[in-house]
Amino acid sequence: MKKLLSLALICCASQLLAQNPSTYFLSNPCLTPDGQTVIFSFEGDLWKAAVKDGAATRLTAMQGYETNPQVSPDGKWIAFTGRQYGNGDVFIMPVGGGDVTQITYHSSNDEVSSWSWDSRSIYFNSGRMGQIAGFKVAATGGTPKRVLGNYFFQYDHNLVEHPSTGEIFFNDTWESSNQVQRKRYKGPFNPDIQSYNPQSKQHKKYTDWEGKDFGATIDRNGNIYFISDEANGQYNLYTLEKGNKKALTKFSSSIKTPSVNAQGGKVVFEKDYQLWIYDVKTGKDDKLDIAIIRNNILPKEKDFDIKGNITSFDVSPDNKKMAFVSRGELFVSDIEGKFIQQIKR
């Protein structure tokens, strides 16, 4: 009997997924280290889905919005930005779901960028010092430290750590921060892919396109992927191959927020309000058909039409009011039916 019930549930779920149209307004995707599971933001909550079948389940249901999820390189934790108290703070939770822990408590917005490769620290952007800057905080909590605070960079953000060289990749203009939606910008504030090594104090600039190059994401092998609008004025996925800039996609509409899995080989990103994945080995890109499986809460109160459902009634001695029972509940009204009041215990 149990086997038959399980089979029936699986069949029902398969039919629901087959009937469920593609979901839109998915954002901020990232992948587990093996590239098999995608985690993203939808309707203000975090969700996860298998890349293979796209069946998504909810991970969070906090007050406010949860965005910017990033999975730790060891695959155990998700760091994300939560707006439980209005502003953005850094939170973490287990990849499989569980208790959520708040890491930062500043009144400014803290936006998660990435993890350190030892899975012990989280990089995030924050305006806590007046203008946006990159910070690092232990995954166990504590006082955040500005990463490039002692150097000459200002407005540094989108921080991501190289796994072997010690470089911190970043952008440093508002065109890659609060003006990301402004495409085809060319001017003195164009963002480039650049890095700084705090130990060797060496600064490197990897791109010099007069437009926009930003949003670097790096895998465990040191492969770098990023956004550029050089080819056609639209944001596409690029990489650095032996130091040279190379286009990987040729979309006519822009991509957003690319993120490579830690082990490498897959890059997930937003495009046209849906999620796409790029396979590095084959060079193919495919849309992920995500099916949202909601577990909506049943409301405590629900409206019903009482017409034709009155089981008993009585009229007051002055002939002006009436009491009646409908669906097991007691009501009173005037004879003309201008008002109805439910009598609660």
C-alpha cells in the first residue's frame, strides 16, 4: 500500500511539473560546487532546484526579501542578504535547509558577494563607511574588516578571491553597482576587471574596454568569467583565456549575475527574467525550466456565501432584527438585510 501511495504521489508531481509553465522573475542564481543544484531568489525568498529537472522548493520564508545567495566552496552553507529588519544584512544557513544565522548587524545595506576559498569568510559590499566598499566577515560572525581599506581604491565592490594567487578581483565604479541597468555606457567611469593582492601589494588590470566589464566569478581552477557589453552593446558572458578576453555567448538581450560552480564547468546567470546555464566544455547555453512548487499557508479566515445555507433563524420581539445560523456560525442582522454581524465566542 505504501509503495502504491508513493508511486501515485510521484505521478501526480510529474503531471504538475509537466503542466507548470516556465517561471519568470527568477534572480541571483548560484550553483552548488558540483553544479547539480541551482539556488536562486524568487518572490523574495530563496529556492533550490535540481538543474536536471528544475523542480524547485522553498528554502526561506523570512520577513522581507532574501537575495544574493552564494554557496560556500565546501558545499555546506549558503550566505545571502536578508532584509528581515528593513536594511540588508548578511545571513547564513545550511545548504539543505535549517536554522538561519544573522552575521552582520549594521544599519546600512550589506550585500553578499562571495566566499573565501577556505569557506570560513564571506565577502560583501556595504555602505557603512559612507560610500560602498568591500568587506570581509567570518562565517561565525564578528567585526567585519574592509578588505582594501588601506589602499587607494574607492567604491570597491563585487569582491571575489582567486583560489591560488591571493588576488582580490573587484570593480570600483557605480556603473557596475547602482547603474548596472544602464547599458552601452562609455566614459571615464567604465568598470574594468582588475585585482589587487594585499600581500604583494600588486595591482593588475585585466581589461581595458571603454564600455563595461564587471561581475567576475572564479572557479577553483582559477578560470575567470564576467560580463561585458563589448560585442553588441548587450551584456554577454566572457572569460579570460591566457590573459585575452573571449566572448562565450552572443545573446541579443543582456545577461545578469553570472556565477560559476566552485568545481568549474558550469556558469549560471539571469536572462530575460529566467535562469540559464552555460556548459564550459560544450560551449552550449540552455534555459533552465524551473517549476515552482509552492506550499502556501491556509488562511485562518475564509469568506463564504451564506445564501441558501441558513439552517435556522428567529426574529426579535420588536420585529426589527433577526438571528440565524449558517455553516454552524451564529449571525444577527436587521430585517431589511442592511447589515450582518457574526457573533463570535
